Amino acid sequence: MTSTDPNWWRDAVVYQIYPRSFADANNDGTGDVEGMISRLDYLQDLGVTAVWVSPWYPSPMADGGYDVADYCDIDSRFGTLAEADAFVAEAHARGIRVLIDLVPNHSSDAHPAFRAALASAPGSPERAMFHFRDGRGPDGDEPPNNWGSLFGGPAWERVIGPDGPEQWYLHMFAPEQPDWDWANPAVVALFDDVIRFWFDRGVDGLRVDVADGLAKQPGYHDTPIDPATGLGIATFYPGHPWWNQPELDTIQRHWRAIADGYADRHLGERIFVCEANTKPLSALMRFVDPGRMHTTFNFDMLWCEWEAGSLRAMIDRNLIAHAAVGAPTTWVLGNHDSTRVVTRYGKPETGKPFTLDGVTPEWQHRFAEYFFVQPTDNALGRRRARAAALLEFALPGTAYIYQGEELGLPEVEDLPDAVLDDPAFFRTGGRVRGRDGCRVPLPWSGTEQPYGFGADAAPWLPQPPEWAGLSAAAQDGEPDSTLSLYRRALAIRATHPALGDGTLAWGDTYPGTVLYFTREPGFGFLANLSGDAVTLPSGAEVLVASGPLAGDVVPPDTAVWLSLPA
């Protein structure tokens, strides 16, 4: 059963399920809720304490489910609402909390509210749910402003009515994803009902997609031109008209009050996790001020170079900033939107910037192109990824695992263009490869596709032949496998009094190319990021290591958990 600890979320180990690619019980090539239920014992054995389920709502799948047509149901390709209820109940029976995605910035163009808006006249209450505006120019032929979409192309789409072209509507992402207008109380009320609907069904928390983009400045003023597209810059910079607006404070405090109202009806708190890319870190910390959200994703670890000085500075700045507002830090190595960690760490450039201040989309597109043509050393990347996992699990706060990281899966970098599904690929004319390579369905067993993902149906994205040796069944019981490493480490983390929430102290007995810290009582962590072997501290006993040791000698790109003498 789930624990009664009201602060369960402060040191949880959260496993992200991307439903379409997790497990296919009905053998149609697409993952489903029954498949998720069938693998709950695997997740329990892995040692996770919570799961985060990416969107399972009815959706035309223009953006992998993040175009929601109904926030209070389950897509028929994934199953039924009754099956979703069963998943929550079965997870709780195994002591696993359930978080699901809330997608409040935009809907699908198939959502009934947007269909009603299209069928209504300009200025109607139905259109006021979204950002409809007249175009510029004598005939309104130009968009209301110069904003560019994050998926490429303009951020405005013109409506073609029965009498011809008319108003435009805003979409930060694909045209099939119209943005809600959060200045409208009707939108606030709609999402109040959605939040209560899922909390009433026993869901433990909501991960808020694009949490920093809901409010838009009323004037819709132009943004600086991106020279790569000729459109206004869409990525974050201070003062951008749709990122981190002051109105978010009111929205988030209102949601927190709803969640707090459930505290006496459930074992532990209902929580919110923000997905936000706001810079600088001090601005992001406002999202977890007392009375706002519980936690926010910390993407700094995901984008940090595999370099000791960079990692230590990143860890320090996040621990200090979160402690100042009383929030736990979250640690993330990968997710459904980023290159898999094995591949990232196997490149000559091991970090990847996200929306850095002053960095234009032109630079990011060039980086993406460069990143995909760099050679990948998967053996090196997997060695580093295993060490990074031990680092993540040893740090104070909450740890996130993206499905397949526990198997050491690499990015599938050679998917044929014909199978790609990510809208960013199409809207940039192929210039941005997209995120499909990290969303390939998981290998569970067997020696050929679909590797136990389903019975024999071809999965919605093809799996590479080298995954036969990386399946869960192939790694089960193998003491040196990545799966076994995760299981050992998470079992220790669950019982060791030093691990979970808390603090750490850096040791300075090693050169700057080695990360070494202690946590009380009696725990030590060492990661050798140098090019030379280093020796363990005197008297320390090894609890778990990410790779083979030579006695008390730790080779490069290896991490060790230690029991320290009193």
C-alpha cells in the first residue's frame, strides 16, 4: 500500500511512462493502459515510488498526445477510464503513487470548446476561450503579430469560415494546438473541474506541461526577429510576452488551494510538478514559493556537461536556491523531449543547452543539426550514464527516471524519415530531427521486434536489432546489467538513512576532476570524471559501483556508493 507520509513527494523516485511506447497488451502496435498494469510488478521490483504518466487523454496525436481533445477521459487507443482507475488502484496496492500530465496551455483543435469557437462569430464567448484576433493589414491578411511557433513557422493560424478567411488564433506549438486564454474566468473554471476530476479518482499529483507559458501579455507586442526564420523569437528571454508572466502567481496559488483541500481525504498530499524553463534560477524558484507549486523540474542536470566542475556548480546552485524557499530539488537526466542520456554522454559534446538567455532558435537549430551528426560511442555513453544514475539517486531530493533509462537504451538516431511523427520535423522542413528517437517502444523480451512490447504486431516506431541484448528479460538476473544496477541502487536508497531528502557536504580530498561528497549518517559518493584512476577513501566499504573496480581503484567514468567508517 502507499505510504502515509505526507511528504512522500520530497524524496520520491518517479518513473515516467510514455503510454504509447511502454507496453502493448492488445497487440495493435501502440502501448496501452492494460500494458501499463501488466508491468507494475516490474516497476515495483525496480524500486520506484511513483509513476508519471504522459498524456493518456483522447487526442488526434498531432503532438504525441499533448493535443488534448478531452481532459476527463482516456484515448480509446490506450483503453478506458475504468482501466485507468484500475491502474491507479493497482499502483497504489504496490505502494506506487500516480502522477499524470495536465496540459493547460493548449488543447487540441478537436476539443469541443475549440470546435464551438470556430462555429461562433468573432467576439463571441466561445472565441474568448482562446486567443482569436483580427489580422493586420488592410484585409487582415497578416498575422496579428510576428510571433513564431516553438515547432517552426508562425504562431498564428487563420480561420477559413464559410465566407472566406477571417480571424487568426494563437498556437505556441502546432496549429492543431490552440492556446487557451487564461485571462478568461471560464478557462480557469474548466481546469478547476479537470483537476478535481482526477484528484477525485485518486491521482496523487499533476505534472503541469508548459507551466511557465499560460499567461500572455494583453498587448501581443512583437518580439525580436529570429534571423533563421524571419519570425519573432519564441524561446525564453526576460520580458518575453508569453513566458513567466505575473499572472502565473494567481493561477498557481489557486491550484495549490485546490490540492490542499484534498489533504485530509488521502494518504499524503496531492501535488503539482511544474515543467518550466524559466531563467534565471531565481525566477524559476518563484514557482515553488510557499503556497505555489510543490516542485518544479530542474533541467540543469539534463543539460549539464559530463564534467566535474560543471556538475558540482550545478548541484550547489540548485540545492542552495531550493533550500531558500523550502522546496526539494528534482533531478532529471532524460525525458520524452530530449536525446537519451546514453547517446548524449557518448557524444564529443555531452551537454545540450535548452532555452538559454540570449540564445536564438537559429543557434539551437544549428546545434541540433550538429548534435545528430556527431559520432556516438554507446559504450562510453552507457558507462557515463550508469555513473550519472548513481549520482542522481545519491543527491538530496526527488529523482526522475525516463522509461528505458534503467535498460541503458540509446537514442535511435537512424529512424527513416517515413516513420517520423514529431511535428517539429515537418514544420521545420526536416531541419529539426525531432523527438521520435527517444520515444521508440521499449524492449521487454525476445530476440526480434517487437521484443515483447506486444505479441507480434509491428510497433508504431521500429526498434533496432541491437536492442535484443538490452531487453528487460535479457538483463534480468545479470549482475552487471544496467537493470540490476538500478535495482540495487534504488533498494539501498529506500532504506539507507542518509539518502532521500536532506543535505550533503563536499569533500576536498580529491582533485577537481572527481566528485566526492558525504551524507550523514555514514554515506559517501565518489564519481571519477578524470582520465586517470583514483583510489577509494581509507576504510570505506563499497555499497554499489556503476562499473568494475580494481580493488580500491576507481577507473574513469565510474561512480561508487560508499559506507564510511564512523
